[in-house]
Amino acid sequence: PIKSIEFEPLSGSPEESIEYAHQGIRYGPTLKPRLRMRVSYKTEDQFESLFTIGQNSAGKWRIVSSRPIE
């Protein structure tokens, strides 16, 4: 179960940009990264998940992933 969800400004860390190369293919973000979403869970170990989120053209907030870019 989820304990809390918090939104934070991006810190500029490399994983927030979601740009990298693998086996000669360049990858970039599916949306412009805007915020970090921190999800804390009601577990004994206080587990947390971090997600980078951005807004799509319809104004909906979505989790940013990566895709091949040219």
C-alpha cells in the first residue's frame, strides 16, 4: 500500500534526463522531464520509488521513459 506521494523539482542528475546510448543506438525521453515523483510505501523497510514525470500535449502528467532517437 502507498504511504505518500510527493512531487519535487528535478535536481539535474543524469537519470532525470533519460538520455543515453546502448549498442550504438541513442535513446531520449518520451516527454520533457518536469518533476520527480517520490512514492513511499507502507512497508517495514520504508521502500520508496522514484519516477521522472512530464506533461504530454493534452496536459496529462505521465511517467517519462526512453525511446530510440535519430
